[in-house]
Amino acid sequence: MRIVFAGTPDFSVPVLQALLDSSHQVVGVYSQPDRPAGRGRKLQPGPVKQLALQHDIPVFQPHSLKDEAEQATLAALEPGLMVVVAYGLILPQAVLDIPARGCVNLHASLLPRWRGAAPIQRAILAGDTETGVCLMQMEAGLDSGPVLAQVQTKISDRETGGSLHDRLSRLAADLLARHLDGLAAGNLTAVPQDESLVTYAAKLDKAEAAIDWTRAAEEIERQVRAFNPWPVAQADYQGEKLRIWDAKAIDDVAAGEPGTVVAAGPEGIDVTCGKGGLRLLEIQLPGRKRMPSRDFLNARSVDGLVLK
């Protein structure tokens, strides 16, 4: 097949690489426009664009695909299939109709659970014990198309948003590689999603990073894990934002007002929650490096301190 790929961030890169390693031909890559990055805020190409340029593949970066001229550019590539992975732009019906085999999307959840922008983090926040990747035939609705294939994986009790992101990215590449020939032949069975089981994974908001110590420790632990590496759970420490990179819920904790540091030592900093306690394992103050809590305690005493 002649394949057009659409994706932008790191998550998409292994899938594009799988296509490049296949017997099919990638004739064009669509990626979001370059964004400012770094101290100089210079425009930087995204990871997908960088990989495409390394392989001399034409890259297209429209701000929208609703324009007829952009649609004509895509049609001129004569794609048999369009593969979409975390692209970030809506594909109108006119675009979905261009490839002979339509457009497929690799989505990081077990659809219909967690349609939307942040399925990886929402699954951890909710305490899900498994997730996966779905290969889906795209239609006009948000992640609502029929599922062509899927792969499942367990969510470990120490999984972070970052570790699960990387694992699902590799699983997505493997899933597509296994089914590319089936897509070319058009012999994959499309299974409609059960609309009664739909949940939505809203885009992450920085405001969600603030910890509410009146909540149960298990919930806060999931917040810490889900928001590592972004936006990173945080609490107020003497007027500064204390970023909490790693923590675990504990049952054996002294009583106290939620947010109170009730113990501190080599194992970590124990904070009382609405139910149970949270042991802070790795933390970071503004302008400082992230560090194990035991190293943080070498220069500071936190006993009795109340985090907000």
C-alpha cells in the first residue's frame, strides 16, 4: 500500500518506524506545525517530523485539514491507507474518504473506555488494572469507530504515566505491524463499540496537579503516578510548590490533620491523608533537581509541617 502517516509526539514514533520497516510505502507524513521550545523559544520540529526527514519523506504541516486545497494535496499522494497516531488535528469526513482503505487510528485504551485526549493518565487515575491499544477504523465521531484489532496489558501498581506511555507506544507499533497486511487486503473484522460502556478521557489540566490531602492516600498515590512526567503532582511547602515525583500509600501512619508530616527518615516523608498516609519518595523544589526524600531531609527538618 501507499500509506500516509499522521502523528506528532514521541508516542507516534515507534508506529511510524514500524511502517518504515514494513514492505509498504510511506508516501507522506502529516504532523502539527513546529512549536517553540527551549530557552530561546525557537521553533523545533516534533519527533515524528524529525524521523520522517531522516528518511526523506515529504512532511506536511497544515494548521487544519478542512481547507479544500489541503485535501487536494493529500489526495494527490494517492494513499491506499492513512494511519493516525496522536496527530492532534480533527480529520473531516472529506479527508476520511480519500484513502482507498480509509483512515485507521491507534488509540491507547481499550475502547470504548477512555475515548479522548488523555486515556493513559485517566486509566491510572481511575485505578484500572488493565488497558491496551485499539486499532480502530476512523469515522467522524471522537474515537467512536469500530475496532479492527486490539492488544491488552496489565497496569502494575507502580505504573507511571510515563512508563505506561512508553509501553503502549511499543505495543501500538507491534499491533499495527501484525495487521498491516490484513488492512491491505481489507479482511479485518470491524467490531462496533458498545455505546453503553463509553467513558471519556478529558485533556489534562495543570490545575489537576494540586494535591487535596483530604482524599484517600491511594487516590493521591494514583495522582502522583498518573501525572509523572506531566504535569507532576504538587503541594504547597512553605509558600513554594513542592513537586512530588514518586510516592506510595501506607496504612500505618500517625493521626493528624490531612497534609501533616508525621514522620520523616531514610524511608521517606510520611504525610497524613483523609484516609491512610502517603510516603513521599522523590520530590523537587522550584529551581532544584528532583531528589530522593532522604536527601531532601539532609538540609531540612519537616516534622510537624503541614503541606497545603
